[in-house]
Amino acid sequence: MDTLSHLQPSNLWQLFDKICSIPHPSKHEQKISAWIQAWAQDLGLSIKEDEVGNLFIKKPATQGMENRKGVILQAHMDMVPQKNADTTHDFLTDPIKPYVITETDANGDKSDWVTAEGTTLGADNGIGLSSALAVLASTDVPHGPLEVLVTIDEEAGMSGAFGLEAGWLEGDILINTDSEQEGEVYMGCAGGIDATATFNLKFENTPNNTKAFNLSISGLKGGHSGVDIHTGRANANKLLVRFLLEASNEFDIRLTELNGGSLRNAIPREANASFVIANDKIALLKERLATYLATLRHTLGSVETDIDMLLISPEEFDQCWTHDTQHQILRALNACSNGVIRMSDDIEGIVESSLNLGVIRCKGPKFVALTLIRSLHDDGRAETQRTVQSVFELAGAQIVFSGAYPGWKPDTSSLIMKTVRDTYQDLFGKIPEIMVIHAGLECGLFKTAYPHWDMVSFGPTIKFPHSPDEKVEIATVNQYWLLLKAVLAAVPVAVQATIAEVN
């Protein structure tokens, strides 16, 4: 495997390589936080930690730029822990193993990427974090008063952003580094809310003359439930439930277990179910399964190239779900919407509202379904929320909504957005796309404690975050670094502009 030592900019890639070596999944950021604090102290930088675990690092302005408006570079320190089924990896103890690959597109053009061995890479948001630290460590990047805000738990609840208190930071401009498409500058994002539906499981003795089976679906690509939701990537939970519902009606299979997905903000790649079926129906079940798999490969094959289903015989089960329990759960999961709910009427090509049936899980006497609702508008989020609530309550489940976070409303008069746009054009000879992202950035929450902040978000090209296919394009990291340095140098000029000049 190639190392990252030869990549440019070398200071950024060396920091990213170090970050990969330190386990830092969401909810378990202690090791990476301790390393960042020790690293900053070694550089003689001022660093402090708040009660929830966010880090604040301060660096004086470059000589001659002390009177400029302060800038805050922001990144989150956690990563999404996802791995392939055949990969042995403990995200709490094992390092991520990055390496370089070269890909050739349909036109024959080659591009180099960094990806990881069988797991998520953590370029989301490790590259952004590395860039912020690289600026702190630099002696040749001019900037005004600079602060770096590193938040915890962005991927699994945004508790760091929720817990951010007023008064810790002095700057007026925030640059969020958590975007994932070079050439796009983000000035708004979707809000979201989690929905947890809980069923009471009822059991009975398994029927006589039956045989036990376990059915799994795997090989799906998965991905980010926001930025990848419109790509046509299949949801393993939905595909498995569809077959189980048909088999339940036709063959009277009796479920004993049903699980799928691992995170509410990742499109499920794998799911599995255990059940019993009458001995005289086994052959027909296998025929139907073969037909179903062939159908999925035909209809989804252009996107899901490696989809597979496996039927095996485990040990026999003494108990199964009752008919009523099984029908209520399967019909509710089948009826639950998934994917794009509505496209934006205001911004062409942008998803307005979406829903991801991210996790289904048996927990003792309970069955739990976790969904993540996203929308650019509060009304769209509320409407989707009511739909989800209706579906599950009609099936007899209890549903609880939690973790609501606001969207980031675009500010068309943003001076930092104008600075980034103009700087990008000067550097690369073209105007970047000014966008709103269908994902949950922390910027909307920051406005609660710091309503005066002028905010923007940009980054390199990262494909398929939240999945083991995650990769970052090397050339775009260099472009991102050049842009970040130039924007920091241009801030003193841009903040003196008037709103009339922006318009």
C-alpha cells in the first residue's frame, strides 16, 4: 500500500495520516482530543476545552494583520464507523489504514484518490480538521486573528454544536470545513430530526414440521443519508422487508429476528432476518428468492453492482413472533417512505426533504426502527415527521422524536461568501457553484450562540462518506488548501466591502 507521505500539501496530509492512526468514532473522541490538546500545547498555542468536549485553539494574527476581523476555522473530530462485513476492525482500538488508488473514468481520464482498507476513511471531516491544524502550525499562511473550533459528536447527534456556549469565541467569520464537493460553496444546509418507533414483540411456540433459516442481504453501497440520498442507492432494510412481507403472505414464514443498518445517518448496506418455514414450502421459497435476487440485480444493477442475498440454516428456534406482531411490523416498515420525499422548488437539483430508514433492530422484547428526517424547511420536516408518525402509530408502535436541529438559512448578503466566490474565480478562472447542501452541517446550531457570525462552508471532493467506499480526491485537496489560504489572506479586504458591492 502507498503511504500518504509524498502527497501535497505535505503538512496537511501528514496531519491527516496521524489522525487516521488515532481511533475517533463518534462518542469516543477522547484519544483524538487528547492528541490535539498535546499537539497544540507543543506549538505554544492557547487551547481550552468546554464542558461537552469541544476544543478552542487560538493563534495570534500575522504581523500587520492584527486589526482585521477574526476568523474561526471549524471542523468536527469524530468520524462515522462503518466497515465491510468481511473486514476485521475495531474502531475503538484499530487505526484506519489509508492508501492511494488510481481510477480511470469513462473518458479515459485518470484521477488519484485516498481511500481505506475495508472501512470508512474519515476524510469526513478529517481533511477539514487537518487543514485547520495545518494553518495553526504554519509560518507562511497570512491571516488575521485566528481561532479553531473543533466539535465533538457531529455525526451521531451534534452534541458538541448543541452544547456550544456564547462567549468562548471572539471572531466574526466562521469557515466550516465539512463540505464534500470541490467547486461548490455552501451557504445553507438542511435541518433534521430523529424518529424512534418501538414495537412490543409477542412470541409463541414455533409450528411443528418447520425448518429454521437465516436470510441476509449484503453488498450494497450504502453512503451518506443526506448527500447520497438522491443517487438511487438501495436501502437494505427496505429490500429485505419487501421480500419478507411477500414470503409471509405466500408461505407463512414466521420471523424470529430482524436486524439491519447500523446508523440512522447512513444508508443501510446490510440486513438479515431469521425465520422458520414449513418443510413442504422450502423449495418454493428458494425459487422465489432466486427470482427476487435476479429482479433486484436487473432493476438496481446500474447502481448496486454487488448486491447479494444468502440463505443459510442455523440452529432451530423454539419461539417465533406471533402473526399479528409480524404483520404489524413488516407492513409498517414496508409502508414507511424512504429516500427523496421532495425536490426543492427554489434550488434546481437540490433535495428539499428526505427520509432514511437507517436502523431496524430487535432488542429483547422490543423491536426498534430508527429513521432520520431531513429538510431544508421546517414545514417540510414537520410534514414528513407527521407521515412517519402516522405510519408507525397505525401499526401500534410508540414513536418518539428527538435530536431536532435547525437548518442553516442562506444569507444572500454574506460577505465571506462573496470573498470565497471571488477568490475562487481569481485562483481557478471560474465561478464556483453557490449551493445549499442536503446534509446536517453544524452551522445552523452555531447561530443560536453566535447569531452575528457570517458563515460559509467549502471543502475538497469526498465521495461516498459514511460507507467503506469513502474516498477523497487528492488533486482537490490541494485546490481546497490553496483556496483556504487565499481566503484567509483576502478576509481583510472582503470584510470592508459594503452590501451594495455584494449585490
